[in-house]
Amino acid sequence: MIHMCVRNEYRLLNTPQAQKAHTIIHEVSTVSNDAHIGVEDLAEAPAEIRAKTWLTHYTSSAYEPLKIKAAAYGFAGLLKQGQILQR
């Protein structure tokens, strides 16, 4: 399941479809803007959803700060360009 969201749309992660999904990939930014939701806003999703949500589509300079925040908020992790997820 892939959610492409903009600001304040973390609610899409609190749906029956998200509950049933094994893996969720979500675009993220360090802060919310018109194109992507910020990691703090996305962290409002339920813990069980965050645990299976991989974050993607961030700038390379944001990798380290987002890696720290993703771990602190309980997200599955960050995807790097070209990375392949194994089920």
C-alpha cells in the first residue's frame, strides 16, 4: 500500500486499509509543507501503523535528522533511493 499525502493528511494512515496492510510506504519531509507531510505530523498516526510505515522521498541532507526522528517515533525506517524491501 502506498499513501501519497500532503500536509495534515496523516489521517489516511488511520483507516481499515492501513490496518490490514503489511507494509506502508509514505512520503515525508522534515517539516510539513504544501508537497509533503512532516514527520512530526505523521507521528500522530497510531503506533501499530507507524511500526509498519517506511518513510521515503526526502532530501539527502534530511536523511540523518529523519533517521533519528523515525526511530524515536517508532516508524519502520527510512527507504533510500534504489533500496528494495524484502517481505
